Amino acid sequence: MIRSLLRSPLLGLLCFVAATLDGGQGAAAEGVPKRFDHVYVIVLENHDFDEALDSGASPFLRDLARSQGLATRYFGVTHPSLPNYLAMIGGDDYFIRDDNPSCFASNLRPGQACHKILGDSLVDQLENAELSFALYAQSLPGVGDLTQGRPPYPNDIYAQKHNPFVYFDQIVQNPARLARLKPMSALAADLAGFAPNFVFIVPDQCHDGHGLRFSCNDSAALTHDYDDTVARTVDMIRASPNWTQNSAIVVTFDEGEMHQGAASAAKPEDENRIATIVVTKCGGSAVSDARLDHFALLATIEDGFGLPRLRKAMGAPTMMDLFARPCQ
């Protein structure tokens, strides 16, 4: 089981620290961080570390955790979903503590509370460096679609709160960037050709572990379905010509369950602790017990693409030891 793995010696780690960036951004390093060709981030929903890896119908995820890079002390940055997604590409939670839609939502109701983020995101950084990005969201109605959810809440299998790109003014107001927000069904064709450098993959609420009140609400079936979705997506990426020795797949969760009251079995130090796995072509079992979060993931992606760090990613630790495991 995963707990026995965590007690084993660290295997196959190559220790990197992020290189010092201009203007004092980032930590000093010996050598140069690994440079990435592609990073594929798959985001699941609302499962604590132990729940995701020690119980339930998730054999594929458990096998990845044993055979690839596992961060054992990785945490969501807050609750609920939206600010965690924003942190992954914006380097901040923007003091948001709700799941309100984007102010650019096509079906925003008069007076409905919403969010609009100004300023650079990872997208601006990538394009400034002549690198590419794309979102692939399962059940997104169409390319660049800005609806809050489809079908409407509470049956919104696609939910805008899990698509951070549509909250950023500099993305939504740019038609070329908006065209990079695609249904997940477009992923296979892009992988067969020229995949973007940064790929953000969001299963829908029946395949990411979230579930809906009036449908896909069986916990065992939800776990099976997100495990199967991850398995098919990871296998598709690994079979692609865009799967190189300088590429990585990250499987993470947005947040853990919210534990409240005396009945909670969660230890305070485990609050919002989630499973995060880094898959590389060279592979090999590796464990990081550093305290990490979504800002650390963004910082590592930025370092690996040679980009400056954004906002709270500036002081975040690196995860490069899990990304840069040597080929045997």
C-alpha cells in the first residue's frame, strides 16, 4: 500500500533546486533546472491524500504513485475549488473564497456576483517566450465557450469554476487565446500532431471525482471513473510523439475535503493535503516529502520553461526533483 511506500528509502532522485531568476525571483541553485518540452497537468477534485491513494477503486493512480514521482506533503492552497485553479496558472488565490463564475460568462445574470482577473498569467509568460498552451475541458460545449456550466446548475457536468483561463481578462479578450480553450475530445488529434508546450486537462464533474447531487453521485463509481479517465489520458499522452524525455505529466487534485467539527478524523497538519504525482518518460519511483502546493507546481513549470515566477510562486519551493529524475 501507499503508506508502506512512504516509509521506503527515496529511490532514483536527482536533486535540483530552481536557479536564481533575474531580480531575485526564486531560489539559488547548483546547475540549471531541467528544460521542459511539454507539461501535461490533469486536475481532479476533492479527495484527500489517503482517500485518493489508500482506498477506493483507483488501481491506476495507486500504481502511478508507486512507480513514479509522488509528493507526499502537497496541499491545496485554500477552499473551495476556484481559487486553487487560479493559483495553478496565476500564482495567487486573489483572496477569492467562492466558486462564482467569470464576469465574462456568456449567460451571466443581471447582478450576479462574478470574478475578473487583471494582469499576467502563465499564458502571457508562455506566449512571450514563443511557447504554446491549451486547455482541454471535458464536456466543454465548444471551442472558447464561456458558459457558466452545461447543462445549467445543479446538473452542470461542465463547470466554469474548474476552468481558470476564462477568468483572466488578457485571455478572454484575445480571440487567438480563447481559441486554445477546447473540448477534451480535441486532445487526441493535437497529441498526434504538435501538442502545446503546456497542457491543462480538466475532466468533467462526473469524471474528476467531484460528482453531482442528482447524477453521478455514487462515491465508488466516481472514484472508478476518475481513475479510468486518468488511465486513458495518461496512456494517450505516453503513446504520443509529443511524449519526450523532457516532458512530464502531473496528476493532482484541486483541494481535499473540508473537515469541520469534532467528528473530523483529519489531523490539523493534514488539512487540505492532496495526492500529486509526476510522471516522466524515464520514470522510476521517487518520493518528495517537502511541503508543496499549487504555487510550487507553478514555480517548477515556470523554471522548466525558463520563465520568471509569478506572484506567490516567487518564494515557493521547487518540485524539480520529481520532474528531473535521471534515465537509468
